[in-house]
Amino acid sequence: MIATPSYNYLSLTEYLQGEETSPIKHEYRDGDVYAMAGASNTHVVITLNIASMLRNHLRGTGCQAYIADTKAHIESINTYYYPDVIVSCDQKDKAFHNFLRYPCLIIEVLSPTTEAFDRGDKFADYRHLESLQEYVLVSQTRVNVEIFRRNSEGQWVFYSYGQGENVHLSSVDFHCPTEDVYEDVNFESPAVENVTNS
């Protein structure tokens, strides 16, 4: 959910200290800080559906799913992002308080203002995470789940799941119908609240 830069160059220490008390979340790319926009109700419902299913699936496996407020730290390029859902099975991540360095799975629910970035520069940045096995993009305007999966040669292979199909996340051996991802989602145009001055 990146927008325009919010500040002049910030050191990593300044960013992390500020993020502890900031009422607004920010992502960090090698000194540039970006405020995150708010999410729609549809975005929140989809994210919660996925995180809930993963949490139940991962119980007792040593893997853990995190949502919204846990950052992905891409140490090699001095970058922090807030994925919608992030999963780590690496015990080294237990040592960190509010970020992960060794995720195997990252999921982003697409928004109109962030889709190009999520598909482009953000995915390019995430590929620096050697532990990452799958990167998932979930549409909030139609039933469509796209998965980029790293194969044994290190190449990213594309998979797409639509209406009536079963999503497979091989990184955590998870299967579910696309309908479960979109449970309680209404794709009709939402009503816009009218605000009047009195």
C-alpha cells in the first residue's frame, strides 16, 4: 500500500523508532518512507479469510501466519514492507519483535492504487528474500488468485485460480476453494456515504 514519499531521507534507526509510536504505518525503501493508505472493507475481509484459514492449517506445524502489522525485512536492500499476510516456518524469526526476515509465503490483496507496485517493484524487492517460496496476489474486484512459485531452479512460475477452482499453496501444503478466500465478499459497487454540512 505504498503512496508518495512522506519524508526526506530517514535512517533505518529513525524509521524503526518512529514506527513504534506512529498512528500511521509506513513502508521503508532504503531511506525513503511511504505512508500506507487505508484499506477497504473488502480488502479487510479477504485478508482476514486467508489469515484465519492459514492460522488453523498451521497449528502445530512450527509455522506461523501474521497479518497487517508485521513487517517483512528485506535486509539485503534495506527495505521494510507490511504484507497483508506473511508466513514464516523459520525458527530464527521467533527472535524478532515486529518483523520477519525469513518468510516462506507472502500474500498481498490488490488495491487499485497499489496493484502496479505490488506486481512490479515490490515483487522485485521480495525476490531478494532467499527464504520466499511463494508470492500471492489476490484480486478484490473479482475471483482471481495469482501465485508466483519459486521452482527448484530458482525461477518463478505463475499459477492462476478462478471461480470454482482450488487454490494450492505448496510452501505450506495448503489447499482451499477460491470461494473460501472470498467468503462474505460482495463484488457489487459499495454505497458511498454522503457527508453533508449542517
